[in-house]
Amino acid sequence: MGENKTDSKAVRAFSKGRGVMRPRVWIFIACGIALNFILSALVRPTDLPFYIDTVGTIVVTAVGGIVPGIFTALCTNMINFAMDGESIFYASLNMMIAIVTAGFFESKKIKSFAGKCVFVLIIAFIGGGIGSAITWFLYGEPSDSPMMVSIMDWLSGTFGASVVASHVIATFLTDVIDKTISVVIAFVIITTMPDNLKLSLKVSGWRHKKLTPKDERAVIGNIRGRLSIGGRTILLVVFSTFFMTVIVTIFSLINYRNTTRKQISANAEQIAYLAANEIDPDMVDQYVRYGFEAPGYSETREKLYSIMSSSPDIQFLYVYRPETSGCRVVFDLDATLPDGTFVPGVQPGALIDYEADFVSYKDDLLAGEQIPTIEARDQYGEFLMHYYPVYNADGECVCYAVSNLKCSVIGEFTRDFIGRVILLFMGFFILIVIIGVWIARYRILMPIAAMTRYADEVAFMDDENYTEKLKKIESLDIYTGDELELLYKAICKMTSDTVAQTNDIRNKSEEISKMQTGLIITMADMVESRDSDTGAHVQKTSAYVRIILEGLKRNGYYTEKITDKYIRDVEMSAPLHDVGKIAISDTVLNKPGKLTDEEFEIMKTHTTEGRKMIESAISKVEGDSYLKEARNMAGYHHERWDGRGYPEGLHGEVIPLSARVMSVADVFDALVSPRVYKPAFPLEKALSIIKEGSGTQFDPKCVEVFIESIDEAVKIMNKFKEE
């Protein structure tokens, strides 16, 4: 036990020395981030569509494991985000590349050339295929790199691919080159690193002795198909994170939409205000009456166009004078809709009916009061409209400058916001899930599953393996530092106490078994002592019985019946097969000559008498008893396979198996041993008689395995001759 404790401490120290919180691991992660940044910075000025920003991620993941790898990926994108304001939205892609890298390196698939090619294609699809979709979503246009433009033009001209399809395919193809270069550089770095350095940087999540691959598969197999504690923990982390994120996103979206609407409304108000300041209130009547002919009309119109063009979100800009029957046009600028439709402005002086959305504000407009920004719809779409009054020197409202901003701008801003939030969320969501899975696997799932498996082995194993299995449980050396470790220690103590108690019970059982065996032998010897020349018959037949039963088991015969316990029961009770002879008189039992028919009938009753005696003993013992086989052998060892035996004329497999086995053993010993009525037969003659009886007197399978094991039987025979 001292040696095991020393080994356990060594395993614990080694495992603790491979945790994620070691300074050297974070230095390694920092080096991976720096490598990503430096290589990317070297390539960026070339205008080539390459980034080479995943080399450090691949190296750190391959050497250190999945957790350092995803930290390297995330931190790389966060640092780049501080510089370009966009890289954080691609963090989930680099983290996915770290996950794929961990899978390929841990499964050893990366060692083959085909594995390397598949690895490159997968990470190129992540970085190029999925990355191009994110780029298109964020910017709404493809890359302007000359190489990318050339590839896209070729795809469009040759295959008629759309702009989006050309962009995705071109990005994937260029990313295959990018990732091939990255993988080559990464492999050069990995292969040149000393093995001891790579081992020292490997992060292990094991909180107990590392299981062998075989044991780990067995442990995982035990929990397959069930929702484990680790699975519940992971689901809790995932769903709680997802639920909280959804709630925060919804409230953020509502707040963002309201804020955006206020900003756009303020923009509409600002445009209307600027337009109102360009209107000469004393000339409004002139503008309405003479239009373009009025002095300064064209100049004012040009200024309004200039204000309108200052904001791409302004769809319409006009100046109306409210009247009782409608709005009189002062200025109405021509506009071009996003779909290219040209909308000419209404001529000055025209009267336009109040729109339905403004009917409720008619009195306010006539009174020259300010009204809030209104969301309205007409044949050209939905707009945010703001009316800004133009006052003359007497403080009277002479007209309103009106700006119309597209409501679709709010939707576009909202979609862009949601998309960026989702991309940002995915990166941190992957981080949380990976760390949650990693912690749950090594700090909860594997320790509990290992304890459960080994405890099950203790509960269902053979008696001889208790101590060995106890040592196996103790060798796990779980050190999670929480209630799980306390549970492990309690299980170890309980198992140790159970093994000690079981060993004590086993020792007592062995003593009782020896006493039972001694009593049986004594009883059989008492019977044998009346039979003047059976010559250690009970000991020899017991040995022959074991030889035959082991042969049947070896050849796969009667597998449902023959167990280790069955063999022990039959061998132990074999000496009682002739116990019924105690009821036979000495005159018949020890008669030197041949028995008469009447005497033989008396002799045959030793089978029924023996069965009755043992049945009487069985009735006094509770539970299953090995004496049941003693009863079968005593009562039926003179039955024949062909049904011409006694006392009941049973045939074939109707005869109990133990009796069929004893029949061969009993006859063989009688043949090779001297009796008062005959000399001992030579071995060849005895075997010939046994073979002739196969299928008539004896079970053929019993004869077969006995002949196969005759060398062992001869050793038993010779041993008792010498004694």
C-alpha cells in the first residue's frame, strides 16, 4: 500500500502540473496570439486575399489542447477588433477552427496525408465559405482585392455564377491556399518543438488518474443513452446562457430601435430645420403665385437640393403652406427612389389633400404649431415625416419645411445590429460551451463514471478479485477539491470495509466447506469400510468426475448447466453416490461370487435407499444445496443412456447430468480396480469396454471427453495404486 500511495502522489503531482492555470501555458497562448498577429501583419500590405492569422491557433491547439486553442482564437480576434473594429465578429470562425484542430490531432487523423488534406478543406470552408457569408452580411459587397475580382469575373463569365455565389466560391478557393500555407507553417513549428516542451505545455483536464483508452471507452459506454450529470450541467450552462442572451438581446434590440428612431427623427428635424432657414417668409406668397418666375425661387430651390443631398437617408424634401382645403405647394423637389424610380416634384401653387396620417394634425398646422415627427405611409413606402414651421417677422407661420426619411433605414440598422450581436454572441457562446463541456467531463462526468464502473466491478466480480479491484478504485486518486472528492473517499472506505468483511465471510465459508467435505468423506468412508475391496473408490471417482466435467465445459457441451459452482457441487457430493450401500447386508455386499437374481435385486436398492437418505438431509437444509446433485448421483448413477438401467429406466438426457458423468467414472474405476469377484482389467480392455458402451450405456459426450483426458485419469489411477 505504501508503494501505491507514492505512485498516487506522483500521478496527482503530474496531473496538477498539467492544468490550464500554469504561467507557461498562458505564455504559450500569448506566443500563439503574437504569431497570428505578426504573420497577418506581414501579409496584409500585399493586397493579396490572404490572412495567415490561424497559425498560432493551430499550434497552440495541437500542442496544448482545446481550451488553450479557443482562448488563442478569441484573444486574437479581440486584439484585432481593437484595431479594425470588425474582427470580433469572426471570432466564432477561429474558435471553430480550434475545435476542428483538436478533433483531428486527438484522433490522430492528422498523421496521414489524406487526413491533412481533409483538415485543410474543412478549416478553409469555415474560414472562406462561412467567413464570406459573414463578410457579405456585414458589408453587402465582395472584397476588392485584384485576385478576388479576377476569380469572381472568371466564375461569372465561365459559369454564369451570381455575384454572391462567385464571392463565396472565390473566397473558399483563396482560403484553401491561405489555410494550406498556415498548416504547413504550423507543422514546421510543431515538429521542431522538443517533445519534453510539448509535454509540459499539454493541458490535461483529468482530476484523477488518467484512464487508459480502453477504460475510458468502457466508462463512456456505461453512460451512453442516459442523460448524465455532466450532460445536465452542460445543458444548464447552454440553456441559461442562451436564455439570458436572448433576453438581453431583445431588450437591447428594443432600446437600439428606439434610440435609432430618435436619432433618425432628430436627423429629419435637422434637415427640416435647415430647409426652413433657407426660406424667405416674406416671399412665400410670391413663390406660390409665380413659382419659378418668382425672384430667388431657383436659387432657394438649389439650396434645398444641396440640403437634401447632404443625407442619403432623405427621400423627399418639400415646403407646404397649410390651408383649410389642403396643403399649397411652395417647393417640391424631384426625388429618385432606391429602386431607381424617378418621382418628379409637384409644381408650385398646386393644392394637395391632407394625407390620412395628418388629418388629426390639421388644426395644429393651420395654427402654425409644431407637431411631432410622424411615421406615415403613402404609395412610395413608409417614412418618418417632420414638419418644421417657417415664421415671418410678425411670428406668423407662413409655411412648413417637410423632410421625409425612409423607415427602412431603421430596419436596416436593426438587422445590422442583430447580426453583429449574434456573431459576437456565437464566439462567446462557443467559449462558454467548450469550457463547460471540458469542466463537466473531467471534474464531474469522468470521475463519477469511473467510480461507478469500478464499484460495479467490485459488486459483481469473483471472490478472488476483491483486493485487486479495491486497489484499482484507490488508484483513481480523485482530487476535485469538492464534494465529489469527499464522495470518492467515502466510497473507498466503504469498499475497503466491504472487502474486509467479504474476505472474513469467505474465510468462514471455506472453513465450513472444509468441514462439510470432511463429513462427507467420513460418511463415505464408513460406507466404503463395509465394502471390503473398493480401494479408495470414492476419492478416485470424485477425481474422474471433475476430469469429465471440465472436458465437457472445454468442448462447449451443456454450457447452460456446467458452471464453476456446478462442478464444485458435483465433485464435493460425488463421494456420496454409493451411500445407499449402508442399507445392504454384508452377506450380499461382500459376497465373493456372483450374486443371485434375488441378491442382485437387493443390491440394486442401494440407489433408492441412497436417494431417500440424501433427500431426508436436504429437507433439513434451507435454500439451495449441493446435496441435490448428491441425490441425483446416488439415485441414478446406474441408469443407462438407452433406458435399460435401474432403478427407474430413465434414458438419454432425462437422466441427470451428474449421474451420467458418475456412471462413466464409476464403471471405469470398477473395471481397472480388483474386486472379490474379478481381477483388475488392463487399461486398454477397460477403455474398449467404455467406448463400446458409448451411446448405449453411457452419454457419448461424457465418453468422448473422458477418452480425450485419459492421461489425467491414468495419473489419478496410478497415484492411488502407489498409496
